[in-house]
Amino acid sequence: MIVNGAAAMGATLDTEARAQLTLRQQIATDVVRRYFDAGFTVVYQDILIGHDLVAAVERLCDLNPRVVVLAPSVEILAQRDRERPKTGYSDGFPPSVLAGALARETPRIGHWIDSSALDVEQVVNTILCD
């Protein structure tokens, strides 16, 4: 439940926002496990940077997850955001913050794809043909 005073997500997370994000990610991996245990093929899509990616992979390690990281350029992130009906960025949280954190803080586990020049179908084909 989100109540008045819930922490805002942004470039820097305060203690409450960090706790909420960690809980959401833990719940998401619990859901992955439940679907997997029920016999489904699961695609868990999220923005997981640095330790968050490592923690998710560790929570699911017995399922041998295939990790794919989409890492388009900052310019493409900004362009795609402008073209969406909703925005994920702001003046205080530009695409360069997310892209920079991904590049600096995230270990190179899994398959990294620069999806800057790819459309959705090409990304899917790249993932499936790897």
C-alpha cells in the first residue's frame, strides 16, 4: 500500500525509497518463481542496475536465468522518452543518469545489447538468436 508521504523514486533514493524498491524487486522475483513452478516460461523485465541486478540473479540462481541487458545510447533513451505518451525522465533525472549508472555500476553479466539502432522485432531476434 502506498500512503501519503511515500518516498519518491529518483536519481538518489532515500532510505524509504530504497526499502520500497528492494521489496518490489523481491516480490517480482517471488512471482517469477511462482510462474516457473507452475510450468510457465517467464520473462522478468525490469530496470535493474548494479547490485539490484546481481541480487535478482542470485535470488533466481537455481532457475539458471538468462540475463539480457538492453543498453541503448543516452540520445536514444531521450528520443524514445520524448516519443512516449508518458515520461520516465525529468530535468532532475535525465536519461544520462540512468545510462551512466548502468555503465558504471552494473557488472557485465549476461548478454548486453546496444539496442540504439534496433526496433522491437530486431531486439527480440537478437535475443532469440543468441
